Amino acid sequence: MTPLQTLKALVELQKIDRKIFDLEKDREQVPKRLTEINELLAGKKAELSVDLNQLAEAEMGRRLAESDLKAEKEKIKKWESRLNDIRSNRDYQALSREVEGARKANLGIEDEILRKMQEIEELKASSGLKKEDYDQHEAELSSERNELEQKLATMNASIDAEGAGREQAMQKVDPRWYQQYQAVRKRRMGIAVIPVLDEHCQGCHMGIPPQLYNIVLRGEGIEICPHCSRIVYFEQALADVSLEPEGTAP
């Protein structure tokens, strides 16, 4: 290969590598957003679950209190029926005190039932609002999540396709210059091949010695910027360069 063909092959390879770099950079944001969506929905669901658990406990507490009240009322009813059969004044007074104490206790149970009923109403209202909020977020974010998953699949397919193209482009580069390209690319944020213009490297924007600049303009060799070590080329010199073997139809 001529120096210009090697430079052309390196430029084409770098274009593919930049596409892959940009795709991979965009792809990194997708899992991050998917995690944010899942965490947000999990948080909303956890808030709803707290209210629902408290509601279930309050309803159970109310049922237990109602059951206790029913049992106490039945007990008082039995005691009251026994009062008519008691002949001893002392026994009568003792049982009367038991009945009165049970009635006062029942007032406390009734108050507890009322508190539970109020708590239940408040929790129903709160959980209802949180359920609406969760359903709304789930509908919106599930749609976004589906779009992101489709986008991720498309990106993966594009990266795979570019990777296959890279393999072909790499085959057209001399192994020695490919190693040089890879080494510089790692040090220079993915840009290893850069054009020159007006005696300046467009990578580091430093001036290039006139003799070196003239060699690059004429495409007589493959040169390195003395300041940033990037491989430099002149765009117009590559305009008509073909990487196809001689005699191959375009």
C-alpha cells in the first residue's frame, strides 16, 4: 500500500471507531435510566405497601375489638340474667360491680373501635391516592422502559454491525501502523489520525515544521505530529485515493 492508502485506511478505521465510541457512550445512559425507573417504581410501590399493611392491621384490630365487644356484651347479658336469681345481697352487690365494670370496659372498646374506623378511613384515602400515583407512574415509566429496551437492542445491533465493519477496515491497515494507531488512540481520547491545515495540527493546534508540512501535503509518507504524536494527513490529498485493489471495479 502507498502512504496515502494507509492514511486513507486509518481515517476510515477511525470513523468507524468514533461511531462505535458514540454508540457505546449513548448505550451507557440506557441502563442508568432503566435503573432509575425501576428504583422510582419500587419506591412508589413500597410507599403504597406501607399504607396497605397498616390498613390491613387496622382492619384486623377493628375486627378483634368488635369480637371482644360482642363477647363482653354476651357475658354481661348472662350476668344480668343471673342477678334475678341471686338471693344473697353480698353476692348480688359483687356481681353488680362486675357488670358495671364490664360496661365501663366496653365503653373503652367502643372508643377503640371508633378510632380504628377513623384510622381505616384515613388509610383508605391515603392508599387510594398512592395507588393512583403508582399506577400513573407505572403506565408512563413502563412505556419509557419499553422504548429504552428497544433502543438498547437497536444500539447493540448497530454496535455489532459497526464491529463487523471495523474488522474489515482493520484488515486494510498495515499491522505496524495499526499498532501505532491503537497506542495513540488510547492516549488521545480516541483520536489518533488528524488532518493538518495552514501548517497546524488540528488535534493539538500546534504549528508543524514547514518541511514536515510539505511532506504531508504531498502525501510522500506517513508522518507524526511532533507535539501530540497523532498521525497527520492532508484531507485533499486523500480525496481521490482508493482502497480497492488495482483492476477492481468500483
